[in-house]
Amino acid sequence: MTPVKTKGAWRRVCVTLRRWEIGLRMRELHGDPDAWLLESKLPADDSLWSQTRAHPAADAPVGPGSAIDLVESELRLRLYVVHDYFAGLRTATGARSPYSLHVLCRATIEACAYATWVFDPAAQPAERLLRGLQLTQDPLRRRLNSLRQVASEATSADGAALDSEMVSAMDSVTALQEHVRQLVRDLHAELEAAQKYPGSKPRAVPSATRRVTEMLCNEMGMPHEIDAYNRMSGIAHSKALAIIDTWSWDTKRPSIDYFSFLEFLHLALCSIDFMLERREACWGETRNGRKLHTIIDRVERIIEGEPGLQPS
């Protein structure tokens, strides 16, 4: 006689099948460049980004290129970073690794939040250019500090070649940093003189927590997800209380309920979709969003209560 499956066993089978299904769909999406706008053409003539490119400061020399080249490189890298994080999320979906999931979801959401800050449709061209340049300032500062640290720890045994190389590298970063700093000042002055225009008041780069909160609450209409983001941050920073919440005292191992897992994944996927939606609108191009929307819809249906998957 074939034994009757218990409710718990049947749920485990269903969960395994859903994880496999979602992972397979994510793999297919990851390999589709049209869905990620990774090979985009020039922005449409009447697009918001073309207006940004037409701003007088966009052609200002910055390092080996122009201001707009630097900003577009910064944003392009963020697209590639999110694309790569997505590959990690797909792996975490199969392994159901609690800590990896927290960290990858958080990193994905924050990268999307800063990209959408620049792609803000309410911003004026000068404000959009300013925000893009501001995002480059902290990495430049960190790079210069790192070079100075390496130079200060160098010894005579390292040779004159290293000294010359470090001086040249520091000079290049310093020059680039000064060009960016001057452009930021000029754009700030321009925007402060034009505060009568909506959304034109300049501001500093918001902290990650503030920017994510703005995106989730004010732009995406998902204020209830702030708690999930805070839990991700707790794990990412190795906070004891956050880690304890993921610990199973029965198995003595980290664990995460399947629905909490899907909650985090859903938030990361929605953030990616929102970022690509803004990028699409700003550039005046069309992406293939069907595959991503299918995954989001599928996750939502499971969360809302697919028979056999709800925990008892």
C-alpha cells in the first residue's frame, strides 16, 4: 500500500517545485539583454535624458571625457551591478541561503534607489546632471584616500617606480575630483537661482536608508516594506538581534520561512522593475518587461496564498 503523504511533506514538495520554477524563470530573464537595457542606443531626441545631454554643463571636460560621459558611465555601471546581483539572487533562490538573500536583496534595492534618484522624471536637466555627478564624489574621495594610504605605507624597498606610479595615480584622481567639485558648485548655483521651477532645489546625496525610504514610500507606494528593508540591513551589518531572528533553535542553524524569503525577493524584484521603468521613460526607449512582470506576479500569487504552500 502506498503511504499517504502528510500535509508537511506535501508542502515541502510544493515549495521545492515553486523554488525551481522561480529560479528557472529568473535564469531566463537574466540572459535577456532587452529586458535589462544593457545594450541601449542613444536616448530618443525628445527624451528627458536628451534634455540632460543638451545642458551646457554636460559637455564640460571631466578627466578623459565630459561630465555627461562620467554620469552615464556611473549609471551604466549601476545597471550592470543590479544585473549581477540578480544572478546572485537566482542562486540564493535555489540554495535558500538566509544571509545571502538578506545582503543581496538589500544591495539590489539600494543600487536601484540611487539610479532612480538620477532618473527622477520630476527633476530638471541640471538637477539630473548634478545628482549623477554627486554620486561620483564619494567613490573618488575613497579612491584618493586609499591611494594615500598605500603611498604612506610604501617603503624604500618598494622602489622609485611605485612612488612615481602612486603620485601619478593620486594626481589623476585629484584633478578629476576637482573638476567634479567645480561642476557641482556651478550646478548648485544655477539651481538655487531657479528655485521657482518644481523639483529644481538642489540637495545633497541622501543616505542609503533615506533614499530607499523615499523610493519605497513616496515613489513606489510600498511603505509597509520598510520593515523588511531594515531587517535586511541588520543582517548585512551583522547585528546580533537581526541574526537571532533568523536562527532556528531546533536545528541550531540559520533558517528563513519560505514566505519571508519570498517577501524579500519580491521587494528586490519590484525595485528592479521600478528602476528599469524610470530608466526606460528617461531614455525614451522600450524594454521587454514581460518576463520580469511574470516572475513578480507569480511570487505575489504564492504569497497571497497558493493552496498547499501556506504554513500550518
